[in-house]
Amino acid sequence: MTGATRLPESLAALGTPLFEETLKREVGRLTGEILPLQAALTRGSYASDRVDSVILLSTSESADSVTIKAGLQYAGIIAGCGCADDPTPDNETVEYCEVLIEISKDSAAARISLLPDA
């Protein structure tokens, strides 16, 4: 588990046409302290603290919880000098990872974990 937080708006929208939009908005507001962005880096050295896009991949429900598989697109930063003669002047790259979000139906507490080899 990478982070624990609450997603009450998403839980309240469960089963409605607004669920996907609400989940994307609520997860999009979370920071790198909650999301496993740094651990998921593949090209960059540092993860930005924001998610650029949330992609809902699947949702399942049990009596106690809602489980969501989601893709997160965010910026990775390649550390370097950024000098004019640097052969790699672009210091931002697009990163992607997939996470598992488990929301408790009782408390809206959410556990977010990185899915391996996404």
C-alpha cells in the first residue's frame, strides 16, 4: 500500500453516471504523498506532484468495498543541467502507471497501490 486517504465523493457517486467523472476529479486532486508516482517512474528521475490524466480501466464491487483499476498519466522530470548545449534539453517526459484503488463502503477510506508491470 502506498497511500491511504478518503474518496467520499467517488463513493457517493458509485452506481450513477457521474461515477467515472467524479473518480477522475477526486484522484486527480491527490498528490505524490498519496499516489505511488515516484515508485512508478520508468524514464525520469523525479515524479511531478500532479496527475495529468486518470483513466478508469475496471471497477468491481463487493459487499464491503469498491475496487478500481486505474491508469495515471503524469510528468517525470529528468534531472540535468538544462544548459543550452545539453543534448537532452527536454527535462520532462510522460510517465504512466496503473494503480489499484480500494474504497471502503463504510468509511470511504481508500488504499492505493501500484500494480506491478503495468
